Amino acid sequence: MAPRGGAGKIGALPTLPSLPMKRLSVLNLFLLAWAALTAPAAHAAFPDRPVKIIVGFPAGGPLDTHGRLLADKLQSALGQPVIIDYKAGAGGSVGADFVAKSPPDGYTLMLANTGVMVINPAIYPKLPYATLKDFVPIARTAQQPLALLVHPAVPASNVQELIALAKKSPGRLNYGSAGNGGSSHLVPEMFKQSTGTFIVHIPYRGSAPALTDLLAGQVQMMAESIPLASQYVKQGKLRALAITGRERNAALPGVPTFAEVGVKGMDVVGFYGVMAPAGTPKDVVARLSEAFKQVLENPDLRKSMTAQGADPAYLGSEEFGAYLTREMPVWAKAVKDSGAKLD
């Protein structure tokens, strides 16, 4: 008789009876079903809830205007509500930092401009984000020049008269901007550098409050995007002396370019674009990029954007990334050459 216990041969080790095996199989099936029901919806179709777009400036500015124009059509393209939220401060850096630290799931995006993406890294000694490291590009949405505006009380009807006035009384004129580091700061600094004038910089927390003070005559000058500037120019509340870029703009056809009036080095053009936190899944990036492409192909939206002075200029994720890579050293050189500093 074979001994009991563990002294028998290996082949004689007891096996699990058939009934426990059946119970184990049933248990496994139950666990698999439970896991399927309770697992996170990792593969759920994106988006399945509202998408938030962060604007790093106060409501009422040109970026807000552009964002609202896009959001209206984007809701249809995505099938979900699109919410505009504001995180103003530090030339858009506060909003950018918020988005960079948000979950990389595609539900928190940043609508940013030239200043936030490529000028801030060149002009701020320390930033809480790195454009090419902490974000993934979604889409470039528009390009646009800026207009040099003056209050009607300023005794200058053209650029040459403005230059003469500034040289006659250095430091008497001042200009408002949307904040340190943005294009509304850099463009007047480039103008000062090119014309040898001294004009005092007054930074604000966004375009809207700066423009309010310009309309009230608290500041005399401002470089502002054409979408926001054109309405006040057409109403006679402000005077546009020149625009950046190589060609005149359809929204202000009677306003010359800086090159036309003899001021060199002012052919810079700003842009708007959408970014997501680094690490956002590629399929989500592709879905969002395609949605913005669809939006920017809408004839009504393109007409509205053009009327505002912005040129629809879609670039997909990879193309936009390559564009940013090229633009960053261009604007860094412009910052250095202009002598623009935080003040």
C-alpha cells in the first residue's frame, strides 16, 4: 500500500477534483464580467463630456473673441459643449501653466497666441512651462497682423508725424499693452528701436483693460490685433496709423503697412493656436485636430474671421509643431534686436 501524505511519487500527487474546477471557471467568468462593467472607460469615444478651452487673458480681448467664434462651431464638430474659461495674468503664462499641469486627456485645452507660445520664452527669464516640452500642438487657427493705434487727441495723423512728436518730447507719449512679453508689447518696442524714439510702456492684465484706457485717453498708443482694433477705427473712436505684415489687411484697407511708410523690420505677423498638455493620447490629438480643421473650413466662420482681420490659417498637429519650432528663434531674435525688457 502506498504511504499516505507527501511520501508518494510525484505522479501520485493529488489533483483538483472536477467540481472545484467548474466553480473556478464560473468565478473567472464572473470576475471578467465585473471587470468589464467597472473598468474605466479608457476606450470610450472622445469626447464624452464638455471640453474646456483656457484663455490666459481677461474676457473681451481679441483672443477671447477668436475663441468664442471657434467654440460655437466646435461644439457641433465634437458633439459636446465647449466652455471658454479665463486664467489671466503674466502675459498669458498663468493660463498656460494651468493647462500644462492639467490631466492630459484632451478635455482641457489652451487657446494661445504668439506671445504665450513663442515670445514669453524669449522675454521672461523664468517660465513655469516650456512650449515644446510641456504641450502638444493641436492646430494653428489663424494668422493676423497688428495695427498701431492712437487716441484721436494725439496730434499725429500718420506714422511720420507720430515719430516727429515722439522725438520732440521723449517720454511724453506712452503706450498700453496686454502685458509684458506679448506681441502688443513687442511690436511697439520694435517700432521704438526702428525709429529711435522713446515711448513709455504701460502694461495691463490683458487687451481689454488696455484698450479701455486707450479709448479714454489714459494712454496714447497701443499695438492691437486687427479683429479688436478695426471696430473702433471704423467708429472713429481710434486712429490706425499702420499695420504689421507685408500686405494691407481687408478689414482696414485704407491703412498702410509699416513698410509703406518707411519703417523697416515691422513685417511680423501674429498667430493663434490650440495646445493640449504633453502626454495627451495621439488619437485624442488627431480627433481634436480634425475637428478644428472642419471648423476652419466652414465658409461662414471664415467670412467672420476675415471681417475681423484674422486670416484662417489651419495647420494640423505635426505641421503646427514644426511651425512653432521655426518661429521661436525668429521671435527670440526680434526680442533681442528690439531691446524689449520686462518693466
